[in-house]
Amino acid sequence: MTAAALLLLADGRFPAGGHAHSGGVEAAVRAGRITGPGSLAAFCLGRLHTTGLVAAALAAAACGGCDPRDLDEAADARTPSPALRATARRLGRQLLRAARATWPAPHLDAVAAGHPGGLHQPVVLGLAARAAGLAPRDAALAAAYEAVGGPATAAVRLLGLDPFDATALTARLAPDLDRVADLAEAAARAVPERGTDALPAASAPLLDVAAQAHAAWPVRLFAS
């Protein structure tokens, strides 16, 4: 494992398109559910242990060599919102382009050729991690970090929060990030024997509802 590759993959400056997405924060801010650091922390914690856990497990399974088509179908089944499914595939396509340029690998080329419509972003994240020489838990940790890092950054722009507060919030979630990565890795290890039913299916219904409403806004700062 190369630690530098993990840092690069998790870096918000990696050209995978995530900076254009708020992870549901924009809709939550408009609805008054996020108003400051305290409510943002609660939002990020909930997101991490629901959709973040699911994404981390999918990424770990993809990094471990599970069939990406099966994992993509599992991701679809765990993403009831059409808007979020479209977003996940759009981000997956962008991440695949960046990964193929950064860590050329035959399995990435095969995915690009076999899935022109794109795979869900966590699945591609796991495939990119494998191309970078990372382990499944590394992929899970990168996905878990994305689940909170993106929303925290978006809240700075949407609410004018102090960036130091947002960074401190993310740092305080470090133990939860580790727990989610451990749970995700354990679930991914069970997929070869039990199939994708071994993956977590934690849900955050309000995120799905808000995503559908957000997609219909005529003016918005973030794509999702």
C-alpha cells in the first residue's frame, strides 16, 4: 500500500468532480436543518453512518475484486432517488477518467468500455483504489471521508462558516471514520460467500427526498 496514493485519492483537488456537489447540504441549509457548526456536525455524523457506510462498503468490495456490475446493481438497490442515482453515475464517469489518467490499469479500461453509462461513484472509487495499489480498507476510508468532507466544505460556502470550524468538525469525526471503514471492510470480505446481500443497506430517506426536490430547483449553487 502506498500512503501517498490514498492521500491523492481522498484529496478534494483530485479532478473527480466532487467539488460541485454538496452531498445534500444545500437542500438542508435552505430547509433550515443546517444553520451552523452544531447542526452541520449532526448532519455529517448521520450521513457518515448511513449513506457513507454503504459507499464505503461498496468501495471496499470493488477494491477487493468483487464484480463491479453486481456492485453497481447493489448500489442502485440502495439508492431509491433517481436524482442521486444519476449523480452517482455522473461522478463515477468523472472519477474513472481521472483514475485512468493517474493510474492506468486494464481493469479500468475494461470498465470504461463495458459501462459507457458509468458505474456508481463508490464502485469506481474502489476500482481506482485497486489500480493505485491500495487495500479495501483504504478504499473504505476514502469513501467515508468523502461522505463528510464534501458536505463540510460545501457548508463553508453556503453558510459562510469559518473554515477552521468545518475542519475541526471533520477532525472530530476521525474515530467514526475509522469505525465505518472497519465495518465496511468486514462487510466487503463477506461478499464472495454471501453475495451483495452482505453489504450494508443503511438509508437516509430525507436525503433522498431532498435530492429529488433539489434537482428541480431552477437556480442552485451545487449540482446535488
